[in-house]
Amino acid sequence: MTDELDPLTAERNFFTALVEGSVEDLDQLLADDFILIEVIGGSEITKSSLLAAIGSGQLKFEAIEPADSRLRVYQGAAVITGRTQMKGRFGEAPFTASSRYTHVFVEQDGRWRMVSAQGTQISAQYNRA
């Protein structure tokens, strides 16, 4: 993975690392105090818990298709909102989800690192592209 020179590159690298199951790339991309509010149940997941779940194979993303990304940059911080279609499995249970997300990045040591991510599932009745 190359250094994240801009927030959109960092975000693309995040989705790629999730699908590839690359714990090493995720470790570099996520800030140490990273928190994820996950899309299916709304649980709070720490960086170490996410890396453990992916590294063990308990959580596997088969596909993540982002769309409608919108970037806002502030001094040393960036907020990206968008939409995804995800497919994967948690343990033996397959899942699919359509979501809207918010990702927050900060500049640390010359690169963009994700500090927070939150996904909100889009109800089937509202799931219009």
C-alpha cells in the first residue's frame, strides 16, 4: 500500500484492505484510537478488535462497492460521506448490507489516517440508488 497522500486515496485503500483481508494495510491506515460503529448492529468496534476479526477470518468482506462519495477537508481533518453495497460473512453467517457511511480522517505524520467510521444500514424500502 502506498502512503495516503489524500483522503480519497486513503478511503479507497481502506475498502481494498477490507476486501483483501490485509491486516497490515489496515494497521497502517487506521489511527491507534480508531473506533468503528458497525452497520449491522451499531456496535462499537476498536481497531484491535477489527484487526483481530479480520486476521482470524471471522470477518470476511467479499465485496464493497462505494458510491456517491463526498469529501470535505478542513485544516488537518477530512470527512467523507457516501454509500456502499457490502457482501461478506461473519463466522459462518453471510451478510449483505446497503449503507450510508461517514469516515473521519486526520493528518498524522504526513499521511491521512482514519480515526472514526460509522455505517447506517439503508432500509430495503428506502434503498434507491
